[in-house]
Amino acid sequence: MKKFALFAALTVLCALFSGCEPIGEVQRRIVVHAIGIDPAEGGFEVSYEIFSGSEAPGGGPVDASESTVVTLLALGRTLFEAEESLRLQTGKEIFLGDVELIVISEEAGTENIADFLRYFRKSDVYLGTNVVFCRGRAKEIVGAKLKQGSATAILLRGVIERAIEGGRACSSRIIEISNALSEEGEAAAVPILTLERGEETSEDSTVSDLNVGVFESLLIPSGELSEISETETMGIRLLRGDARKMSLEVAVGEKIASVRLEGIKISRRAEIFGDSPHIFIEIEGSYETEFSPGGVSEEEIQAAAEKQLLELCERGLSALKESGADFIGLGKLLYRCAPEYAAAQNGDFSAAIAGLSAEAYARLRKY
Amino acid sequence: MAYEGRPLGISLEGAIAAIKAEFGGSSDLNVVRTEVSGVKCAILTLEGMVKTSDLAKSLFEPLMGFKAKNAAPADVFKFLSEYGLFSTESAVINLVSEAAERLCSGFAVVIIRGFPRGMAFGAQGFASRAVSEPDSEPNVKGTREALSDNIRTSMALIRRRIKSPKLRFELLKAGKLSNTELCMVYIDGKTPNALREQTKKAIESIKSDLILTSGNIIPYLGKNGGSFFSGVSTTERPDVLCAKINGGRIAVLIDGVPFAAICPALFIENFRTVDDSADKPYYAAYQRWIRFFAFFVSSMLPGFYVAAAVHHPEVLSRSLLLNLLASEERTPYPLIAEMIIVIVMFEILREAGIRLPRSIGGAVSIVGGLVIGDAAVTSGLISAPLLIIIGITATSAFVIPSLNPQMTVLRILNVLLGGAIGFFGIALLSAVTLINACVTDSFAVPYTAPLTPFTPSEAKNIFIKTSALSRRDFKTVEQLNGAGGESGGEDA
Amino acid sequence: MPKTEKISAGQLMLLLFLSRIMHTMIFRARGFSSGTPLMLGLFCATALEAVAAIPAVLYYSKFGGDPSAELFKSRAIWLRLLYSAYFAVIAGGTVALFTRFLSSEFSKTVSPAIAIILLCAAAAYCASRGIEGLGRAGTVVFWLFAALFVFMALVNKGGFDWLNLRPLTAGDGEKFAEYFFENLSSAWWLPMLCVLGESLNGGAAKAAYGYLALKLAVIEALLLLVTVILWKYVNVIGYPIFALGAYAKSDFIQRFDAINMLVWAINCVLAVGAYLHICAKPFKSPKIFSPIFAAISAIFAFAAYFFGLEFDSAWFLAFKSIGVAALGIAVPGAACIKAYVSGGRKK
């Protein structure tokens, strides 16, 4: 009897507890899909793309589509304050665990990126979420009504992932940027999203007047910022040794061929010549010709692709030296290959970057 | 019990009166007075306990045919006890209480005037059901016969499957009032002596007045204070019973109950079926994995769903989370209350389905499925994803009926704890349940064997069902690691 | 078939491992820079633990019985009470650190006070049901942990950067020493072995060295993964092993944070249950004394939460170390010597 009474008491207690927290009601929670951060006077204007359950059609499956998402704006001196402001606006708990994308406008991000990352680490945001910069206002990108079918956040995540997969942008997950920035002398390359408005179309037109894409990246070292082009980004990824796939448009004489590279394997080695490091990069992989103009042989295309890879490395190297920051994990490589030299740098590899030279070899084989 | 220990005596009427008084003048006591070679006798039976036609043929006819000149009562008794072949079972009766006991067991008692002893002849012929199909344990490729209410029929059903002198039946009695016959069934050489002795002692310790179901004896067989799971299982299938006693277990048949209690029981046995042996090993293994999965789904899915939705939405995939949010927008109750309502509703429907006569049982599914289910969603009382979760849960529960009580209680507790404190609550409940299962044992055989303590050869046969041809290392319960204490050997 | 209340060497090995891995789970990283010195620190500490285990292993292999009784006969109760007090503090520390983890990562789910009460209550129940149940449940929880670990590794979205595995430099000495001593102080499996060895059905050496091998393999693997996947992100996320899980993502289970917590909470109940069982062992009725020691542990945990008692500070490190040296090495060592000198009672 005593046991039963104890069991009954525990059951009743649990039932009572379940009603104590307002979080017990699922509908009192706002699911955020994307966050956009713009500068505002004395702080930030944060745009949240949220899911609106009440807008969802009754019956049938529901997903984050144009009809079920809305963008809300909140102001705050910090991101915490903006989040609190959103909480007050909606009267609901903010759930950031489903955030697919964080868009930061260049003006807001260049100086405050470290603070932003610190905020995201402490929230529920998945540490593999992509962080990108954008030209213009982030709220325009987050709130853009794209006609490709799904909500902006999911669509843009796809755009960025394709760019990263194709080697045109560097992977920019929260954890990767945080790690890069935590290393002295290291830096991160963050893709820049650009939203361009094309020719105006009528309201009911099925043709979208919005173009979105990743065309450049922003280098954020501890010192000065610099922008790098798509090809320079590709070069940096080759120097970093983290490119697995790439699509190249290669010039064979006057003609242009399209080549897809798969299974790229890059081995890096560093040596110290005089006072400066020298890195050897060997690129191996297979290629497939996607488009071959008439009158061009496979051998010519292969040679042109190999040559272009070397050119990309050169461009990457010059962009790297220009920025003066370590985007390619040179410090780590030197700790492995030349520990004494690395230790002598005391964590500052700017001199090593300035004097860096590279030698690249590319060997491709038919897919 | 005024007549306990009282001798039968030589007075015929006195003996009849004493027996009648023992039964308190019960109307079902029949007394037939007759003369055998001039000696007055009485044949006593209990109404419905003997087969009258058999009695007439095997007892009355030979008795009437006995002719002796100047026969004395002793001559009649001698004829009854030494020369006559009236029944396969017979016993000499000295006391009134002995006569009453035999009568209750379906014997006919013959009392002779002027002789202090009587004779009892087995002529059992209770009205009982014919051997029917095992309704509660249906299968595809096994036998269609179930154990019977009649203990003798059940014994015959078992003997037909194990035609070996090593199969042993030991008849015992229990129940202070009912004096019910129980029968211990085991295979000599397979079942450990200690298990037999302990079972016997357990049966002898039964203090109940009546033994009407297997539930009356199970608490005595599997003494496990505070155990959530039972160390004793039941079956109504003779083939399952035979397989289990072949594994070193002991079965107890109960007269009047078509279910046998089997001990010791293992957790893993709930996931085995007769069809496993009939199917290809790979398919049997696959089916068994499905049953394991169904157990966890049935006991934990609603709790997990509530905990994830309320406390850990990051666990749910985006589409599921959004669907959940959209549907919850329109429902009036918090998710946990909704879940409890649906679970209680389901339990009511299930109970109604069991208790209603079969002819109208179908109406329950119509009312439950169509009216309540559809209407509840359409009216916005309950969200559609939640109803799907309960649908999956309920269907999974039907896969392992033997664990239904445990799954039902775990389900509701998981919902309450998961709803209150998320996965942390589910973790605490899981830890406590796990420990409870691990300390449960029946006759020192761990309930969780052969998984933990681990017996590799047996565990292999659970997860990767091996073919009967390749199984040469079949182990009885006594040989499992941990039976009677942990070994320092291979197990972990 | 009589019941013996004994556990096998394999079960004890897993029980020791689960209590150690619990410590790793709730370990909060401070100033992570490179995994290499930590990995070396763990290796060296394990090697030293293997030597330190010799007295206990030798005692149970050669003589058996309670080492406290061997030393002090009828007055052994005082030594046994010391073991109880030591493990009550360890249990309190484990509950406190796990509650800190809960309140930092799942603050909206459960309040620390309720978490402490529920954890201690569940652990008291587990302890009161005896060592057999704990040993058997330990096997299940180990496989649960292993299954989760493998599954999370398979769906982990993090890339391996092998350059994170830096060669050792002279500057790593301090980090190495810190982790080495931290590991040694966490070797309370030695006093555990001294108490639970009595319930062992033979194979003390197998339990001790099996545990060391398992611990070395699993924790080195975890350290390696943390280093090559998470790198310095560890410094900001707090719990490295937890973050490793947080990086896993699948279509079916979106994130593994809460799933991790679920398995850890089960493990915590079991580990604290084992400590409480040790606490209650000198007394005749574990059903009464397990809840009493659970209440004492809860007081320690409350002290950590409400009064800032720190269970990962220097004093606790010293307390743990003294306990390991005195109760895990000195007591069985002295018992061994005494048994040898007095002719020894063979098992």
C-alpha cells in the first residue's frame, strides 16, 4: 500500500510538473529558419525568418514554404537584446535549433564577427550551420520572396552548399570559422551572398526577378579585410588541401571546354628555404569532360585543366600574401613539417606568409 | 471438519450420514443403495464429476454379476479390491474424509454394510470443452491444439508430443477449499533437481482458498518482491510447453485452467514464437528483431515524442517539427494532455474489445477508428501526427501480448516523465526499469539471461537465429551463465 | 541453484569503465590547445595505474576476502566507514557535476534541485537492489553507450583535420602534467576494486587490466576524435564529448545533444548507484542505508549548486588523490603484506 501511495504521488507530481513550464505547450515556440544581421544605429537590426504555423494550410504535409514563413525584425544593441526583443514582440520562446543559415551584412560583420560567433555558440544553433556575408542588407536576403519553391533559408543553404561543393567558396560553418579565428595568425574565408534584382517583372509573372549567388568571398583575418574572387577562393582551397570536387571552364586555345574534377587528393609538404617556408602541393584526381568544343582532343583538355589548376594555386598564393593572414593552415603544417621553425614564430605566421613560396604539381586522369 | 479422521465404520447408514454431513447436505451428492450377493452396499458419486455410462459399464454391471453363496461383507470387499477390474485408478477408503476427498476428485465410492473399509474407483467424466485452438497464442505453422481445462487431457496432449519415459508428471494438490489438482511437468535429466524441489515447496506453500487461474499460483512460484517483470510465464500451447521443459524448465498444469505456468521465465522468451522454428533462420531472425523494435516502440515512442516535441525539438527533423507545430496550433490542449487522453482512449477501446461478445466486438473498432479517431482530428481536439504515433504504438503492442501489462505501464510513465522533464525523465525511468529487470530472477535464473549475464552461444541464437542443424550446443536454463550466481568465466 | 550475490570479472570491468567514462562525460575543458599532450598524459597515467593496481589484484588473486578485515579484524568497521565516506563524496561530486552539465546545456528542461533529488533517488533504488543487478545493468548500458558512440561517429558531419594532431613540443609539458595528475586523481576505480573485489567471482586481474585496456582504448579514441574534429572549439563549448555528439546530424534524428544526455543520465544513475552500493556495503541492510547515503550525496550536490562547492577544484583533486593512494593502494598493499607474514589464508 505504501509503495502504491508513493507511486501514485510521483505520478501526480509528474503530471503537475508538466503543466508548470509554459514551454510545455509546443505552440508557444517560434521556429527560426534564418537570421540576418544588419547594422543599425547603436546596435543591430536582426531579421528572423520564422515558421508561422497558423498560416499553414489545414490537412496534408506542411513545410517551410513561401506561404508558411514570415520575416520579423528586431533591434538590439547586441544579438541577445535583439532576441529578447523578438521574444517580447511575439510572446513566445525562440527556438534557434532549426536555423539553416546566418547572413551577416558586410558592414555589421567585419568588426563584430567574433562577438556574433560567441553568441551563436551559446544558443541552440547547430555548430555546423553556415555563416555567410552579404552585399547590401541582410534582411533583404532573409526576407526575399524567391519563386524557386521553398523558403529562402533552405534555398540559400542549398546555393551555398553547391558553391562549396564546387570549390567556389570555402566551407564556413560556425565551428570552422571559430576555430580559424581562435588560432593566432589564422583567418577564415567567408562566402559573400549577392542578391541582384533583374529586370522588373509584373506581380503575377512566373519569372523571378531575383538572382542570388556566391561570387566572392571575404577574408577575415585578425588584421585587415580583403575580398577575393571566385577563382582566388578556388586557389586558396587548393592550397588548403580541402578541395574534393571542382568544376572548371578551361581555355584550350581559343575555345572553352567544361571539365568536372572528382576525387581530388591534395598532399602538402613544407620545407624551410633560408628564412622562409616553401610548400609543395601535389594535386591528383580524375576528370570528366562535360563539354568539349569541336576539334579539341582529350589530351589537350587534360593539359589545359592541369595548367589551370596550377594557375589557380598561383592566384590563391598571391591573394594569400596580399591579405597577410594564414587561411591555409600554414601554421599547423609547419608545426608538423618544421616544428622548430613553427615554434620560433610564437604563433604569429604573418612573416611566414609574406615570404611563402609554393610549388604545385597537378596530375589528372580520365574519369 | 468434524468428521476429519473419523473411520468409515461398519454401519452403512452411519457412513452415508457422515459423508453427507461432511458435504453439509450438498445436493450434488448421489447415493445409490443396492445389494451385491445379498450384502447391502451404497455407491456414492458427485453429480457431474463421473461419467455415468462408464460407471454403469465398468462398475455396476460387474457388481451385479457377482454371485456368491452366503456372501459376507468381506467377500464383497475382496471382490472389489482384488478380483474386479473396475478402473485404472482405485483406492481403499478407511476414513470419512478420504471418501469425501476421492468423491471430489471424480471417484465413485463403494461402501459395504458390516465392513469398515470402502473402495473408491476413478470414473472421472467432467463435462469439459473439446480441445480447442490456442486463441491467445495464435500461430501460422504450429499446432492448432490448446491445453484443456481438464488436466488429464492436457497431460495427454503433452505426452503425445514427448513419447519418452523421461517425461514426468507429478500430481499435487493446492487450495484450501478447492483442493485443486496441480501437475508438475518436467523432463528427467534436463530439469535440475533443485528446481523441482523448490517448485514443489512453492506449491505446498500456497495458502489460497481457491485456485481458479494461473494467477493464483504464480506469486508463489516466482517470489520477487517489487519486480516489474514476471519470472513465471504462462502458455496455452502444448508445443510451447514441451519446448520449454526441454530447455530445463518446469511447467505446472492446473485442473480447470487451460493455461500452464512455466518457470523460470526469461525476458527474451517473450520475443520467441513457435513459427521461428518453422521459418528460415534469416527470416526468423528478422522477425525477432522486429519484435524487439516493437517492444521499444510500444513502451517508449509516445514518451519520446512528447519529450522531443516539448523539451528537445532539435531532435526532430524539420518537416516533422513543422507539421507538429502546424497541427498543434489548432488543438486546445497541451501535447502531454492530448497524449494521455488518446492513450486512455485506446486502453478503453482495447478493454471494450476484449470484454464485449465477439459478435459485436467489431463495433468497437468502428466506433474507435472511425468515429473517435477521425472526429477527434477533424474537430481539432487531437492533432493528426499524435494519432499516427498512437496508431504505431498500439499496433506494436499487439506484437508481444505477453509483455502488454509492462508496456502499458511503461508507456504512460514515459509520457508523464518525458512530458515533465524531457529525456532526463525517460533516462531515469529506463535506468530504474533496467535495474529492476536485471535483479529479477526465478529460481536463481536471471530474468535477463542470456543477454546479461551473457551466454554467447544462446545470445547468438537470439539475434542471429541459427539453423537447427548447426545448433549443437543447446543450453538448458541451468547452464546459462549467471544461473545460481555469476561465473568468473566468459560472461560479462 | 542458490543465489550468490556475486558478479563476474567482465561485469566488474564494465562497471568500473562506466564510472570512469561518466567522469569523462562531465569533464569541462579548460584551455584546450592540442590533444597530443592529453593523449600522452592519459597513456602514462594508465601505465602507472596498472602498477598501482598490483596490490589489490594480488590480494584478491592470492588471498581474497575483505582487506579491511584482514588488517583490523573486528575493528575493520572504521576503515570500511572511511570507504563509505569517500564514495559518498565521490557520488555527491558526480551528481553535482552532472547537474551542472544539465543546467548549462538543458536549463529549460529540468531545474538543478529536482535533477539532484531524482538522480539520487534513482541511484539509491539501484544501489539497494544489490551488486548483481548493477553488474548486469552495466553490461546493457555499456552496449548502449557503444551503439550510440558508433552511430554518432557514422553520422558525424565534422571533417577530420589530421594537422590538428600536433607533435609534442617543450611547451606541452605543463598541459601533459596537468592531465596526467588529473587522470591519476580520477583513479578511484582502485578503491572500488578493493571493495567490490569481495563480490567478485574470481578474475580480479582480468577485471582490473581489462578495465585499463578498455579505458585507454576508448578515451584515447575520444580524445583523438575531439582533437581532429573539434580542435579549439572545445574551449567554447565546454563539454568536449558532448560537442562531438552535437556535431552529429542525421535525417531521422536531427541532433544528438539530447540523445547523448539520455544515455549519460542512465550511466550517471548506474555509476552513482555503484558508489552508493559501496557506501552501504558495511551495513547489514542496503535497503535502509542506500537511501541514507543517497541523501548525504544529495547534500554534497546541493552544496555545490547553492554554496559554490567546486568538485573540479584543487581541493577535490587532492581529496580524490589521497583516497586513491590510501584506500586503493595502501590498504590492499598492507593487507597483502599482513596476509603473507601471517602465513596467508589461501583461497
